[in-house]
Amino acid sequence: MAASEFSRLIAAAADTIAAHADELTALDQAIGDGDHGLNMKRGFEAVRAESDGIAAKPLPDALKAVGTKLVMTVGGASGPLFGTLFMALGKELPGTPDRATLTAALSKAIEAVGARGKSQPGQKTMLDVLQPVYEALAQGKTATEIADAADHAADATVPMKALRGRASFLGERSIGHMDAGARSTALLVRAVAEAIEGS
């Protein structure tokens, strides 16, 4: 991937998070700390600020750099989780990935996020979006179809009872609210998908 392309992906992700920061904050206020939108915006703006240097690296190293920056700047529980996602992708992906290697890398990254958060799909977390995205990728779906799957998966967290994260302390009261981490994951998937489709 050319540096200009990776820079465009970073910009798309940062723009999307910034545009939806208030929405993410509102979702998190309902069942979490209320800082998810602000934290994610801060993290992706920090990545954007260093995008030229990050994008100049080979793809695996660029992804690791994104993950490291997110861990350092997002804060809360989300920083380590989103950071782990990108760092694990960087660790697993070859310099020039294809769908097969991307699918395999995403599977490993999902395992890494699950291990870091001591969670699994079905517990009202970002994994409830990542797993359907992996399945859509493995099934050969288009970028737009993968983004649609991510959106549907985030919507599907609304009726779930949270079993991990701060929302789990609310028990039954967590039902009826979308998980903020699932929503931000879906937003990032769509941002990347649309940037790729447009290239």
C-alpha cells in the first residue's frame, strides 16, 4: 500500500470519529464512563498528526505504530483494546496482503482483543462487530457489504445484556443501549471500506 493511500485511510478514520464523537459520548454516557467519544477523537487526531511518518513505514509497521499511538493517547479501556487490534494486525499481516492473509490476520487480531479484554462475542463489546466483519471478509463480501455487516452488528448490541466492561455493572439496565465500542468499530470499518471503494 502506498504511503498516500495509508494516509488517506488515517484521515478517513479520524474524520469519521471526529464527526461522530458526540454520538459516541452519548452512547457511552448511557451505560459507560461517558468519555468514549472524546477519547477516541483524541487518539485518532494524534494518529493523524503523525500520519506522514506512520504512512511512510511498511504496512505492518504502520499498523503497529497506529496501535501504539492509540494505546498511548486514547486512555480508558478503549486505548488498549483498539491499540491491540491494530498492533495484532500489524504483527500478522505481510507487507503486501491479499484477502486470505487479511482474513487470517483479522482472526488473530480478534483473538488478541478478546484476550486483552477477557471477552468474547456475545458480551456486548467491539468483538460483536469484529466477528461479523471477519465472517463477511471470509465469505468474500464486498467492502460495502462488510461495512453494512458492521452496522447491523452494532445495532444488534442494543438488546444485549453487557457481560464485560463498565456496562456489565448495570446488569439488565444495559439492555436497550448500543455499545459505544461496537458503534465506533462499525464507524471505522465503514470509513476504511468507503476509502478503499473510492480508490
